[in-house]
Amino acid sequence: MRIDLPDWHLPTAIDNLLIAAGAVVAALLLHATFMALAGRIAARTPDSVDDAVVQLSRRPLRWIAIAIALAAVRRFLRLPEWGSELWQLAAGLIVPGLIGWLLITVVRVYVRAVELRYDIGVADNLRARRRRTRVAILGRIGVILVTMLTVALMLLSIPSIRSIGITLMASAGLAGLAVGAAAQPALKNLIAGVQLAFTEPIRIDDVLIVDGEWGKVEDIRLTYVVIALWDERRLVVPVSKFLEQPFQNWTRNSSQLLGSAFFWLDPTTDIPRLRARYEEIVRASPRWDGRGFVLQVTDTKPDAIEVRVLATAKDAPTTFDLRCDIREAMLAFIRDEMPEALPKTRLVRGEGEGATPA
């Protein structure tokens, strides 16, 4: 009896394994050499953007190098028919995945480069906040689109799934309407997030008052915004709220603000003397930015007058501290040197009726 041995016997399998292993080792050595050279070049430049490029692209480039090496030695491998089909199936899944991974890395590198180039820690950071907010939102949109396209290409590489997809195209419209109706709140916020990137009602590091809460915009996602409140709490707000409901944005055009404080004083208060002392307090404060200040009587009542003081500062936190400093210093001055300015309740003696309050 004659027994036919399969074409793919043990020596052939070992040869294929050695060829593939050699290609992988060569790819890893080439990748390590290239990344080491790129790291040295990036370390010599003062800009940190190229350092981010090297760091973020290291892993995807490693696997891409391996894929290219295996594709290059494919002609030297002796595979049976089922091995060739398996190779093609793996290539149809892996190659789109690696390309998508590389594109996502490019998007993240660009976002990281913008974050490093535009510092929001400076005093006048309006342009930096605008660029970082727009790039952050568009970067997330780009990652989502690349991911969806990559998954679609990977699935289309499988013949059975490709045929099923063509069959289901006719019912995709009805399914889309059903899914859209069920996910209406999520889609609403997603569309609002895209609109937010272009209309820019808020930006990263903006100072807002939302629902009576004061805080800074810490992060902007596609569907929600995270606000860091003054007491270290986090307020999570749907994006659509900033397009449909009013809110206060203290840093819409500039981070500089005008702070105010109010005092209720006696109508006989010496306003010029109080104004002179207020000027000394403001000019001596390191939190005042030098743009302007004023003290005015803004309201009168039978037993008191309202005195409003204004002073400018570089940003919202500094303005808050400046207002507190002004209140403390003015109250100390009134208490120690102008006690007659404190509100009083006067008594007016009527004819034959005794004392009655005025």
C-alpha cells in the first residue's frame, strides 16, 4: 500500500518558521536602530514636539515594520492552499488595523503637538485656549472616524461578512432610523460637540458659572464637559446645555476681569477720604494689574448709602482674591479710622409723641 505524504511536511514547516522568525528579528533590529536614531535627533532639539512624535509612534511603527518584513518574505514561504488562505485572511485583518492605528497615532501626535505649542498657563491665553479646544474636539472626532473606517475595512476583507453586508444594505435605512430614534439624546450631544468645536461658546480653561456653580473648564468631550469647581468638585454637564441654555463665561474674550465689592455706610461718610484710602489699598496690592479702579456711591437709602468699589485683575482667581483683600482692608480702615462711617439708626423726637425712629 502506498501512502502519499502531504506537501507541507516537517522540514518545510521549520524552514517557513525560520524565514518568518528571521524577518521578524530583522524588522525589530531595524526598528530599534531607527527609533534610537530618531530619539537622539529629537533630544538635540529644544522643541518637545519631536519627542512626542517619537514616543507616540514607537509602538505602531514596530508592528508595521514586522508586517512589512513578513510581507517581503512571503514569496520565500512554501505554504499549502489552506495556509495561503489563512495568510490572506490574516493580512486582510491586520493590514487595515495597522494602517488605522498609524492614522490614529498621527492624529494624537498632532493633538499633542498643539498642546505643547500652545501653553494655556500664560497670562494672555485666549488664542491658546481656542486652538487647544478645537483640536481636542476634532481630534476625538478623527479618532472615532478612523476607528469606524478601520473596522469596516477589516470586516469587508472577510468574504462571508462582505456578502451579508451587501444583502443588508436595503434595510440599513430603516435600521438607521430606529437606532437614531433610540439614541436621540446621545446623538444630540454628539452633534452639539461637533458644533461646539466651531462656534466655541466655551474653551479649555474658561471660567464659567453654570447652574450657580463657579469653576474652570477642565475637559471637553464629544458629549459632555467636565468643569473643575472651586472646591475641587467636578461638574459634568452635557454639551447640548451650552448651546441651548444661558450661562456665564467670564473669559470669553479675555482672561482679564473687573472685580467689585459693596459696602453699606452712613450717609454722612466722608467719601473723598474713603476714596483716597481705597486708592492706596489698590495700588499697594500685588494682585491689581494696573488697568483701573474706582469708588462710587451707587445707591442711597434713608439710613445708608451703597458704596461700590471696582478693581481689575489678570484672571478670575486673582480677581476673587483681590476682592477679598479689598473688603478686608476697607473694613479694617473703616473700623479703626472712620467708625462714624458705619450705618446708624437715628432717633427723631416728635412733638409730644416721644422718640420715634427715623
